Amino acid sequence: MSKIIVGPLMVLCFVGALSSCTEKDEDANKPAAPLAKTTITALVWAPDWPEEMHQIAAEFTKENPQIEVNIQFMIGDSVEDNIKPKIASNKLPDFMSVNPNAYAAELADQGILTDVSKSAAWGNMLNSLKADWTTKKNKHYGISGGVAATLMYYNKDMFKRAGIIELPTNFDEFLIVCERLKKAGFTPVMWNGGFPNMLGNGPFSFGFANNIVVDHPDWKQKISDGSLNFNTPEVADIFSKIKLVADRGYVQKGYMNTGYDEGIKLFVEGKTAMAFQGTWAAGLLMNGQGFKTGTFIAPWNVAGKRVVPVIGNETGFAVCETKNKEASLRFLEFMYDKGFPIQQNKRQNIPPLKKMAGHVVSDPQITEYISKVEKFPVRGGLYYLFLPASTIVVLHSLLQDVLDDKITAQQAAKNLDDSIKNEAQKNNK
């Protein structure tokens, strides 16, 4: 009797299990359930390509009609200054620009930023960029905007007319070039006194690379634990060089009021011979009006020492842990897939992706520049990647105060040292 009873039970159980498995397989093959009508808020840093950002959002909504994207642009001098008030007021956007630094990593570890490691965008990002977007707890919190470097753009026609044949290879030679340009009736270089972000990315980052990084292989760890001394003649020299270029009249008139867009315009319109800018603005700077643009490594080294270039990650994008996370992840994927050529073909920077959908354009000189500096044995980083968030704000003020003769370069070095040590002490309690 027992065998007669068990047999049908086993068959029934098997059929039930098979039915259950079939249902699960069918569920797995079903497309994801459509989202309810959703509006995501995107807080973005896109000073060079606001129109393209709007276009990407519009194209995304065409493909995803249930999702609208409310674009809000960051303002001011730093990404972090835009994020902090949002967090403090509990008005977190759904999608936002972030820098791959300690501040953003902490937001990820606190559960404010979503781990994007399962996204196609993360899988397609260049492996060389991923470490900066990974926290100590191994969370992957953002996708890079590109391979970033600051460099010197120059007007080839002005250099030729000033009789400059060889490009400068150290800071003393750079000053000589500036003097020759000035005597030829040209404004040698554009200084963004009204947008200290670029003074930080350009001459400060290069000064730090050539004065500090070159002698401290473990500089990143020392900044983190507060053991790197910034109250030194070498750090003061970083500020002094920036001031010296201005004091000698090598910069444009009214430079302390020159903002980001105006600075780029001055170079593009042929009103300055050089611009200390980033690869992220290549689409504008490499297409000057009536002249050809060249590039070279900013020679912030002393004679006899090899220059240390600056290279790193561009500001990228992250998804916040909000009720609209799923919709925001879809937008992130679109930005780095079908939407990517829209921004890339305007910016012509170095893409952060292994493979790209559609036809994309990168300026060949910028591509060659990055390929060259990536081979340098010693390289520095962009200041927003290694300074504490609050110190970034402090640095902006210090740069402007030195240029305005409110403090000396030595005082700036001490104040910078105080800020970094205070932050290290708070973070390492």
C-alpha cells in the first residue's frame, strides 16, 4: 500500500515543482514592469555643455515617456558646495554630479549614494578609473565624466608672431615666453581670478605636483592622516608662482573678475595667447576663432628637474538613494550609452568608456597628450580629488586673497596646513 500511495505523491510533487520552475522562468523572461509616471531631479555640473545636458534629458524621456528629468545646474566654485546644502536640508536630488574624492566616498558609505557596480555603465568604464570611484567598504558609487588633465593651450599664431619657436620646458622658460609675448603686444595667459576652481585645477595642482608630489610618493595617505606638512616654503612657492605671473602683467586686465565662461571666451577669441585649462573644455579651446591651437605640459618644474604632469578623473555622476532610484539608474545607463555621443561630440574630451555607442569625436591632440602623460613615472592629481571638501573652499579663498594682496603666500601655506590637519583630525578620531 505504501508504495502505491508514495508513487502518486512523488509524481504530484514533481509536477508541482516543474510548474513552479516554469512560472519562475517565465517571470524572469518578462520585461521589467513599467515605472509609474516619475520626475527625477538631476543636479549637475556641466559648465561647458548645459544645452547638451538638456538634450540628453529630452532624448531619454522620448525613450522613457514615463520618466521626466528636471535638470538643475550647479553653480559656484565647487561640486561639494552644491551638495552640502541639499544634504543638510534633506532635499537630496535623485541624480547628481559628484567628484571621486573622500567626501563622495563617505556619502556612499553612509548610504546616501547608490552602489552602481551592477550597471552596464560601471562595467563599461575604463578599469584605470574605477579605483577612485570605490570606497574603503568596496562600494562603487559613480561613473567618471572622463579622463581629466590640466594643460596649457596656446595660440600658435601668436607664438609665431612673437618669434617663439621652442615651447618652454621649465618655469623660468615659461616666464621668458610670457615676457616675449607681452613685448609683442599680446596678453600672455588667462587667469580665472573670478573662478578659483580653475586656479586650483591649473597652477595650484601643477605647483603641488612639481613641488610636493615629486618628493613624497605617499602624499595621498599623508594628506588623509594629516602628516603631510603644508606650512613649508615649497607650498608657499605654489602661491607665489601664481602671484608672480599676475604681478608681472602677464594676465588679462580685470582678471580677478574673470569667470569660467569668460576665460574660455578670451582665449577662443584670440585675446590671450595661453589658457591654463582642462581637457574637459577641449571642444571649445581647440577650435579658436581664426587660429590653430596647440598644447603643452605646463612647465611648473624648476630647471634640471623633469616636469610632473597632472591627470585624474573628471567630475562624474552618481545616483542617490531616493524613491526614484530605479528611474535614476535608467537615466545613468542612458547617459553612458545612447546619450553619450551628445555630450562627447561637443566636449571632445577623453571618454571614460571602453566601448561607445554611435559615432564619437575626441580631439586628436588631446588624445595624444593624455597618451603621453599617462606614461610619466610620476604624476600629480587634480586638487578636487585629494583635498578634503572643506579645504577646497578654503583654498579658493586663499588663492584669491593672495592675488588681492590680502595675505602673503607664506600665510596661505599656513592656513592651508591648518585646514588639512583639522580635517584629518576630525576624520581619524
